[in-house]
Amino acid sequence: MKTGIVKFYSLDNKYGFIKPDDDSKDVFVHQNELKKSGIEELKKNQKVEYELNIKGQKTFASNVKILD
């Protein structure tokens, strides 16, 4: 599991980005993945834990957990 801080999340657009703690490239997160984890929305600057997934050329977060 990786950790990071929510950089941006739009409830209207149903997606956002997580800034990883290891300073790697920002990770896309979609509302569908959050719902699978029982989360309705993320707030800017929340600390989260997540799994990094790669499908083709797309990288995204799944199994997201809020840590703070």
C-alpha cells in the first residue's frame, strides 16, 4: 500500500488526484473506486492509503482508505 495526500477532488466531476508521499507522479482517483471502499468523497489535504493500479497506459488508485 502507498500513502499520499489528496491534492484535488471534485465531487461534481467524480474524480481527483493524490500526491504520493514518495514524490512520484500524481495518481488519478475516480469516485467509482472510492465507492468500492465505502468512501463518498475526499477532501483536499486528507492523508490516504491506496493501492496503485495500472491498466494499459492508465494509472489509478483503488482500495483507498482515509488515514486522518
